[in-house]
Amino acid sequence: MIRYADERDMETVQQHDHYISKAELENAVRAKRVLVMYQNDCFVGWLRYNLFWDEIPFMNMLYFLEPYRGKGYGTRLTAFWEKDMAGSGYEMVLTSTLSNEQAQFFYRKNGYADCGSLLMPGMPLEIIMRKSLQ
């Protein structure tokens, strides 16, 4: 089951998502910018997004607990989000991944194309990726 997170999910997501403060996670949940996925009532993972330039959905986090990786859950959750974004009138979505992470291959396999990069001091190259929803 995939649905937008609500207060029932806060503790579970916060326990695993160490990249966002509790206050910001609460804001994201209230804004309906966190999707959660469950399989047989077990928490599988989540997707968190925001709006780049206040107008383009940007997936900040796609994460699955270890036992659920490589089983198609990421493709299902991403497709659900993309369909919802298209239904809301958005024409494209964005995400990013570090150049030393395997996630770049997942995104390319799922229709994302490189469209830029960001290089921060002392960090690997951040690859910006886009996907048209048309």
C-alpha cells in the first residue's frame, strides 16, 4: 500500500530518515510531501519531495529498508509519485544522486536523464536528473 504519510507515520519515518529535522519532517507531512509504502502492514520505505524553484517537484529522498531493496518497490513508489505529480499538472520532476551511488542507474533505468550537476567542496559530484511526465 502506498499513501501520503500522516501523524501515524511520523515516528517510523523519523526513526529512519536522519537527513531532515523533526520539525521539517512534520512540515513535509502536513504539506503532503511524504509518501510511505507498506507491504503486508510492514513499513517498507518512503519518498520525500519538495518543490525546486517553488514549481518543479524534486524528489529529495527515496529510501527502502534493507530487506526490501532490489525487489521493485522503488519503481512502484516512484511511478505512483510521478503519476500523482502529472495529475497535479506538473510536466516534469527532478531528483539527484551522488556520482558514487548506485541510485543513478536506478533512475536512468526508470526514465530519468542527467541534466546538470553540482560540485560542493569535499563531496562527490551531485548528478541532477529530470524526467518528463508528458
